[in-house]
Amino acid sequence: MKKTILIWGMTISSIIPSFAQKNITAASDANAPLHALQPDYPTPYVVPNEAQIKATVDKVYTYLEKATPANLIHKASGEAWNPYQIYSDQLVFAKGDFRPVSYEFGVTYSGMLALEKVSGDAKYKEYVFKRLKFILETLPKAYQYTQQNPTKSHVLSGLINPKALDDIGAMSMAFLKAKRAGFDGDDSLITQKSLNFILKEEHRLPDKTLARMRPLPNTIWLDDLYMAIPALLQLGKDSVNVNCFNEAAFQFESYQKRMFNPSLGLFMHGYLEGSEEHPEFHWARANGWALLTNAELLEHLPANHPARPAMLIQLKKHLKGLLAHQDGTGFWHQLIDRNDSYLETSATAIYTYVLAKGINQGWLDPRTYGPAAILGWQAVASKVNAQGQVDGTCVGTGLGWDPAFYFNRPISPFAAHGYGPVLLAGAAMWEMMKNHPFELKDSAIHLR
């Protein structure tokens, strides 16, 4: 069936940028060197140092340490539960702003582990180990409860009886990364459930591409690249299972051929199998999940895997498309190529992370990619408020076929999607600034 790609919702205002006259000066070349005047930048146009990056991520760490529970309570009484008591669906997480069991927190745990690696400060991995230990201590009773009450949902249902990739993929990735960082808990139940669900239970198209049955049957969500592939990579490393690596590469390539627009260098968010027309909405965070997955593939595929060269080419193509749309503030827009959509924090943090990570890994040239990473980081850091919360993050988002859906998604400091990307970006920027000194030259940021 012939496929037609449509870029829907495009208006003249999104094609022709709006230019505002700024930085008007009364000085002249007769009395001042105009080229050296300090512009009125909307985001600090300076090179961050390691101490400043640490201060930003530590604010986030301090907030999350208080806001993420590591225990259960009885819903009715509010009394603490311990693993020696009966488990039931009447248990809830202790009061906090976030659930410690979610795909968003799989990303957050990954960010904390990255911070420990670059800083040597054990507090970051201790944050992770404390919560993963709590989950594993609770799991046997929760598993037994599920066996006896298979239709009842409870706080750990997603890890025991997953219904979607969101339930278990990123969390199993976090457990395996934590194991490599020194965590010694037995994660075999979770990792085996993850492996079985991804390879055998999740819905697939006839060609074996992962898909969902919502909002319409056989819909591909770009988000699912991250919900499945990083887990497969860690499972492959854990068992030296080449099938996991091959499956990870296959899924990425299958999504890429359907959903990546090479002329724009951007992914569409959704794809409906069997449809003649595929409206393109280039949602920023979904493009972030694809970019982040690409980086995970480059980092964790075996050095001799045949898919690696194509993965690096794809990373650079995607970054070229993204960098063409970076806003002068350093952010990216909610719909990447729609400047009339709002500026969004979580996607900006993911892109910043991959830019800095690519430089650190030697995939990207620091001379040309470094300034964009620095601008992105300064934008992200400006959204970490005094309490350590991350502002400007789009809440959880389904899949739509019209621009209004994306334009009007709420933002919230309680959207957990922002925290892992900010921590990852901070870790990668910290490492980049250690090894690649930048400075202002001729008024612009350049590698020293």
C-alpha cells in the first residue's frame, strides 16, 4: 500500500518565524565597539562550571529524596507496613509526590546512577539502592498475593503482571544498571518478566514490530522504543544473549523506516498500520525517547554488532533535524517544528543529555555540538526551581492526530517525566565540562 506522509496542522506562522527586534542600542561605532556590546540573552549565555552543574542536580536530588517514598502504608489507617505483615490491595505508597515504580522513575534511577559515576558521590546510587531494595523486599508477598488474587490490582502489579511496556521495561533496565553499579538484590523475577513480556506477550504487527491496540488497533507509539529497547540491551548484557541485541536493533530499524522523516530529520509520534495517510506530529518528548534509545544502542550494543554504523548515522541525522529547531532560549518546542507551541523542559533535557553524551563518548565533535549542549543545559537549569522541582514539563501524553491535543497538554512540576532527563543531562554535562573546556570567543561560546 502506498504511504503518504502529511504534515498536518502547519500554518504560515509555523513556517515563517516571528522576528522581534531586540537589543537596540543608541551607541555608534564612533563611541563604542558595537560588536562587543552585551546582548540581552533570555537564557544565561555563559559556560557552566562543574560546581554550578552540581548545585543544580543536588537541588533536584534533595527534593526527590524527600518526595519519593520508600515504604508502604495501610490505606485506611495510615500505619506503616512491613514485609512480615499480610500484603493486599489496600496498601499504598507512603505520602510523596511520585511513585517509585514507574517508567519515569526507571529513567530517574538511571540518571542518579550516571551522577554517581561521574561524581563519585555515593548518595546518588544510595537513593536508587534504597528504593530498589524496598521493591524487592515487598515483591515476594506481592507476587503471592497476585497468585491468589489474579484479578486484583495493587501497587506492584505492573512488575508482576505487566499489561504494557510502560509497566516494566524501564524499571527492569534500572535494576540491571543498578546491579552493575553494585546493587546486590535478586532482580530475577522482574527481569525474567520483562524479557517474557517484551519478546512474547506485547502485541506485534505481522512483521514482529511492537505495537499497541490503543487508541486504535495496530498503532505504533514512538515512545515504545524507550519502553522496550534499553531493557533488551541490559538483558542482553546480563545474559550475553545476542537475540536481545538483535531484537533491539530490529525494533529500532522497524520504527525508523516507518516514522522517521529523513527530509526533516524528525520522527512522527504515531503511526497507524494499514492507513494510507500518516499525519506527522513531531512531539518533542517522543523524539527524545527515540534519541535517547539511539544513544543507548550505541553505548550498549556489542562493538562488533553490524547495526552499529547505521545507528551512528541515524543519531547524527536526527540531531541535525533537532538542532535546526533549537529555540534562541535554548529550549525546544512541544511540537518541535511549531514555534507557536510552548517551550518544553523534559525534551530539552533529553536532547541536551544526548548531545553531551555523544561528545563524551566520541560520537560527536565537541567543537560543533558542544555550544548547543551548553545552551540546552542553561535552559534546563533555569527550570529547576528553589525547591528542586523541575518546571515546564508536559504531563503524561497519549497519542493524537490533531495539533490541539499537543498544544494544550498541561505542564506540571509533578510530571515525573522531567526528573530523569534533567539528572541525565546534568551527569553528561558534568563529564563534558571536566574534559572539554569551553569559553567565550568573539562573543560566542566555543571550545577552548
